[in-house]
Amino acid sequence: MVVLPFGFTATKYPGYFWDTNHHKLYSIKVGGELRPLPLVTMKNKWWNSYQKEDGYRVSHKGKHRYLYVSELMKLKVVDSTLPCQPWGC
């Protein structure tokens, strides 16, 4: 079982976790490593006209989605644990 550090909470898309202390979004990799995702701001949104505000571009079921900072700031801290995978914890 993988236990996330205090302050991390799950988002509505599996595999992505919001750090409520440092206000960053992380994705979890195969070995249980958390990797920070880059913030996409309105200044560098030339490739997508659907983004309304600053946020993070994530992939869910093969489609790009956005998690906006305003939505992520509303998340409450909930203990999140992940089960072990066949390749290890």
C-alpha cells in the first residue's frame, strides 16, 4: 500500500493528487513516485482555446482535461492510500 504524505488529496481524476500545502498538482508514476505537473497559465495557452483560467492539463481515458486552480483550492484534505500494484509498492 502506498501512503501519500500529509497534505495530499485525491482529485476527481485517478492518479492525480493536489498538494494543499504548496498548491501544486502531482501525478503518481508506476513506482509510486510523485511527479509535479507544470501549471498552464493564460499567457501560454496558444494551443487550446478551451482553457478559461490557469490550471493543469491532465489526461483521463485518453482525453485531455483541465483541472483549474480555483477548483483545486476548494478540495479538502482527505487521507489517500493506494493499493499495491503487481509490479510493487
